[in-house]
Amino acid sequence: MLETAPEKRSFAEKIGIPKALFWAFVGQLLFMVGDGVEAGYLDTFETHHGHSQDFVNYLFLFYGITVMIAAWLSGPLSDLFGPKKVMWWGLILWSVLEACFLIFGLGPNNAAMTLLFYTLRGFAYPLFAYGFLVWIAAATPSSMLGSAAGWFWFSFSAGLPTLGSQFARYAIPQIGELNTFWCSLGLVIIGGLIALLFTHEPTGTKRLLPEHVSVKSAFFDSFSIVWREPKTLIAGIVRTIDTSSEYAFLAIMPSFFVDHLGFSLGQWLNLLSLIFLSNIIVNLLSGMLADRLGARFVVAVFGGIGGFISIPLFYYVPLYFPGSFLAAALVGVLYGAAIAAFVPLSGLMPQICPKEKAAALSILGLGAGASTWVGPALVSACSAIFGQGMVYVIWTFAIVYLLSAFMTMSLTISPEARRYTQEMEAQQKSES
């Protein structure tokens, strides 16, 4: 009796990347590098050109709002028109609006045009990035979803802000700040074209919803899912908690380390780089670990409880070891790893709602966008309630992360959802 030879897996599949989507991951990395070029110096560019800090704050606030809206829209739009088409829209929008941002805004130093086109450009990158996340969920076997989600967030955060900021660091002294902005446009176009022209996986090219579902129903369902399937609401809240402290700490930690602890600006920037390096590495590892230990366990223990432990350490350890960069770096790396441990949520949600993967992921996108303002809002709330003082902010975030661990444990996959996923994967395998 002949034995069936085991199916040979490609290198991409061995490391957790769906083979058919390999070039899309490469393209996304370059796209996000381009999008992240401005992350490290847009605020100082504006203040150095005569604009107030209040103007810069409004710039990022309005941008964050459009990012949040587009992150949610990416789900129903991908359901209706196919993820690949939504990614094309994101690429074209980003390119056109960035050119307008530079030509009419930053170039002539026009505040109104800068605010207008930067706010509008916030609609662009989520369509590309989160459209790709829907594509991953639709085309990846459930056994690989954790690893694939890890690679998605690895490519996402390796570009924005890590490699993008490093590109700016070396480009600015050579070609100047404004020309470096123009380079970001080139990187985004190259990355977008690699992702879209070299990837031919068929699932992402077609509508994901049945033909009888109307446009109105698609958009309503992508919002109503939060009460039809309450687990998506819980997951959205957990995702908001995930990076809320990151956006809060980017605003308050520089003054704590530089003005209070006496670190140099260079030391703080190096510490920030180590935190993000830890983050992008654990983005990948946590996804792979989730395929073995389970997504809920990784998110709750390493993410929620890890955040509860590492956030106070990130504050107290530098206080007890003043001037020690090594001590601050060790706890900073732990903090960056805890934030990254929430990555398996992106692989878990399509398994909880296998019939509405895009709608479920759109709620996660909404949570990711909301974290850009929820984090700073928590800082303001602490100041209003407790008065000035970092310690109140630190323990508020620590408790919130602990609560997220308990919320995560409720994100179970029903037997019906497991059965549906198995049936769909068997059907896809028989058709291929």
C-alpha cells in the first residue's frame, strides 16, 4: 500500500508566512517604512517653522481621528470590493494626498493646507494596511493565523516608526528635511506596487460577502457586530488598551527621563529605539507562540499581566537606579514586549467570528485607532482627578492592563465557530 508523501512546505510557510502572500508582506514593510519616515520629526519640523505646539497637537488629533475611521472602514470595504482593491485605494490616496500635503502644505508653510491634507491622508494607510490584514484572515489557514498576524504586525511596526525614523535620521543630514518627506512618498509607492503587483492570491481579489448582501447591510453589520457578538466589543476594548499607554508615554516620558532623571536627549532616543526593537521582535514571536500555547493565554498573561508588571517597573526602576541607562533599558524592553504580546488578537478574532472576519477585524482596527487618543485622554483624566504626578498615571495604566487580562479570558471560540472554520478550510483544500 502506497504512503502519501508529506506535503513539502516552502520556506515562507515554515516561518509562518502564507506562501501566496509573501510579496505582500515585503511590500507592506516598505510601505510602512515610507509612512513612518515623518514619525520622528514632523512635530519638530512644524514648531521650527513657526507653528505652535497647540497646532501640532491638533494636527495629530485630527489625523488620529481619520486613521480610526479608516481602520474601521477597511473591514466592510474589503468585504464588499475585495481586500486587494481596498489596498489599491489606500496606495493611490496616500500618494495623491501626500503630494498635496507637501506641495500645498509643508512646502509653502501653509498651516491650513497642512492641516487639511494631513488630516485627509489619515484615511489612506489604514485602507492599505488593514485591508491587507483582512486578506490575511481570509486566505490563511486557522493553524497559521497567529504566525501570520505576528508577521503582519512585525512588518507594520518595523516600518512605522522604527525603520522609517532611522531612514529619516540618515537622510535629513544628506538631503534636508523637506526632501526626506518626498523620499517617503517614493518608498510608499515602491512598497505598494510590490505588494499589489507581485501577489496573485485569488481570495483577496474578489468580494468576500455573498452577492445578496447590500452595501448598507455590510456597513451596518460591521458596526452591529459589537452587540450581535459581544466578544468583538471586548476584543476592541482590549485592543484599545494595548497601545494606549504607548501613545500616552510618548507624550509624558521624554520630560520624565530628560528633565527629571537627567538623561540626555540622545539617551532617551536610544532607549526608545530599544523599546521599539523589543516590540517588533515580540510582535513576531507572540504570534508564533499563540499557535502553540493559544492566543488567549499569550494575550492575557504576557500582554495584560505583563503590562501590569512592566509599566510600574518602567517608572520605578529608573528612579531607584538614577542615571543607569542599562536598568532603564532592561525594563523598557520588558514593556515593549508586553505591548507586542497583544498581537494574537488579530489571529483570534477571525476564529471567533469566522463568518464575519472582516467585520470583526474592523472592530480591532477601530480599537487600534482609538488608542491614539484614549491614552493621552487617560493622562488628562488622571491630572483632573488626582492632580499632577506621574505615579497616578502609571498605576492607572497598570490596573487597566490587568483588567484587560481578565477581559481576554472571555474571548473563547464556540464549537459552532470551530466547526464552520473546519468545513470552510476543507472546502478550500478540495477546490485547490
